Amino acid sequence: ADWFALMNDKMGGDIDKIRTVGKYLIEVWKVIGMDMSKVKFLWSSEEISNRAEEYWGQALDIASRTTLARVKKCCQIMGRDEDSLTAAQILYPLMQCTDIFFLKADVCQLGVDQRKVNMLARDYCDAAGRKLKPVILSHHMLYGLKKGQAKMS
């Protein structure tokens, strides 16, 4: 999710640092014993670039069927106030919703903080006349390790 981290200004918006952290997290999965023969890690930037026509066609269809007010409701996942959103932060929920269909996910398992984007995907299915909607499985967030930190991020 390198581009998503970049849009959310993670690691100060430094894409090289974001990718370093991503590689580190892959190593963490290896160390804890994940069977790497059954897993494929993807960089969003590479997947989107390699299949740009498919991805952006889907993203534009979602965007054309969604009001700006509806998208702004989803921006709370980034902890942002609606009045201070950047254009990238407006794109974020549209791209996250696009990923659900781009990755052909039947089930979306995300934290409760992501439920508005998941519901955006289901609303899009209604607007686009898609009969099969993604199933949403939401779980509670892990609390942060710092005093007063509401969620781990």
C-alpha cells in the first residue's frame, strides 16, 4: 500500500521510507513463520501502473457514481478534518474502494475505522447494478502503545 501511505502522509510522505517500512514488514511475516510459498506481497504502485487502464477505469466509474459529500464522510479513516483535506486525501477512499474490485475481493476484512469505505463499495454496487456485493468483516482496532494513543497506526 505504498501509494496509500504516501497519500496519507505516512513517514513524512517519503516514498523511499515507506517502501523500506514495507520491506521490513515482509521480513516480520517471514520471521513469525508465515508460509511464503502461499503468499504474494504486492506494491500498490506497481499493480496500479501495470494494469492502469483497468484500475483507473474502475476508479472513475466509482467516482462518477459517488458524491463529494459521500467521499468526505470516508475521509475520517485518515483522521482528517473535512475542511483541511488535500486532493490526494479525497482520492484515498475512492482508490481504497477501487482496490476491493480490482483485487476481486469477495470478503473485505478491515478494521471498524474502514467501514465507511467498505459501505461505499457496497453502495457503489447498488449504483452500478452489480448484484454481488463484497461481504464486510470488521474487527476492532489494536490500541496504540503510547499513552493516550487511540489506535495503532
